[in-house]
Amino acid sequence: MKAMLAILVHVVAFSYWAAALLYFGGLKKERLLKAAFALAGMGCIFHLAVLAVRTLLAGMLPLTNGLEFLLSFTWFTVFMYLLFTFRCRINTSGGVVMLFAAMLVSSAVVFMKDRLGAVAPLAPALQSPWLTVHVVTAAAAYAAFTLAAGLAVMQFFKAGHAIRDEHLNLLVGGGFALLSLSIVLGAAWAEQAWGRYWSWDPKETWALVTWIIYALYLHLHRSREWPGNHARLMVIAGFVLVLFTFFGVNYWLPGLHSYA
């Protein structure tokens, strides 16, 4: 099963890279765009199989460490993108999104390959019913922000002109609501696990900074004080903070969340 998992992850990475290349190469060719969408869909199905195999190996949902969270939120991103493309009929929007997905999955292949099939006992702090709701809401929030950033980048190019600011606002608004819920659930969990709701742990601090950035974006958009490219750059900056909150805090800044 561990060998199968490694093969599946490589298939997912290949599918996402191929989809990204086809999207960039087929911006004016409908057949290539359809092929790119099909590859993204195929990768998403294999990606779900990866999560299923991890669940079977560990005996629990793949939400307990950095590798599993990375794979989960990347799957959410691609799944959201496929729904967005199907709903809004904007076939040219996938290049950057699938590039993000390909890079994230590839980072798991390159930097975490020894952990793909590894199973370890669950840390005491994670043995809680709060785990699933807290991590799933965080993963879905990260996915919404990733998709919003990909679409924001595409808006700087002619191929992304069909993407409207309303699309970004819907994604950022949804991601913001999910992140807010995740922070509240995490605080309730922290009080049970550590005896306090908030401890200014690096993960908590940077999650709060990310929350503030997106809150500011939503406020400025509603007041129409910062439209156009400035708003798009703010969405992209928020995504950079998301990446730092995950990679930077998890692996560079020790704290209560270091096990993640």
C-alpha cells in the first residue's frame, strides 16, 4: 500500500503539471483547454485516492500532520477550481491555479517523500474530536485563498479578463468565514488541550495576521477604496502569508503547533 501511495502521488503531480502546461499553451485553443480540464479532473480523482490510502494506512482522516494537511488543502483547491470552472464557464483561468497545485504536491514528493507512507502514533494534543472540524475548515479556507490568488494573477493577463472581481470577493469572503471559524474552533480546542484559548504561539499569531489582511481586503472592497490591481495584489499578498503560515511557521518557528 505504501508503494501504491508513492505512485499515486507522482501521478497526481504529473497530472497537475501537465494540466498547467496545457492551460498556458492552449489559451486560444479550445481542445487544449478541454484536455487541460480533463487532466485536472483526473488528477483530482487520483488525489482523492491518495487521501483515501492515507486514511487506510493511518486509520484516521489525513489531517494530523503537515504532509496530510498539504495534500488535503491542495485537493480542496483543485476541487474548488473544477467547480468554479464548471459553474462560471471560464476555461482559461486554470493555468496559475494548476501551477500552484502542481508545485504544492511536488513539494510533498521532494521534501516529504520519506513521510508519504509513514504512520506514527497520534500526539496527545491531537486526540480530540476538535481535530477534524478545526483542520477541515482551515484546509478549505487555505484552498479558497489559493484559488483566489491564482485567479487574481490571471486577471493581470488578457486570458483572465473574463474573471470578475465578484469571483475573487466570493472566494475571499468564503475563505475568510472559514478561517474565522477555524480560529474560533482552534481556540476552543486549545482551552481544552492547554488550558488557555490563546497563547500567541507563532501559528496563532500568523493566522491572525492572515485574518487581518483578508479582513482589510474585504473592508476596502466594500468601501470601494482600493479596486482593480491594488485589490488583486492584496489577494496575492494574503496567499503569500498563507504559505508562510503553513511552511514558514511549521518548519522554521518552533511552538505548540510544531508537530503539525
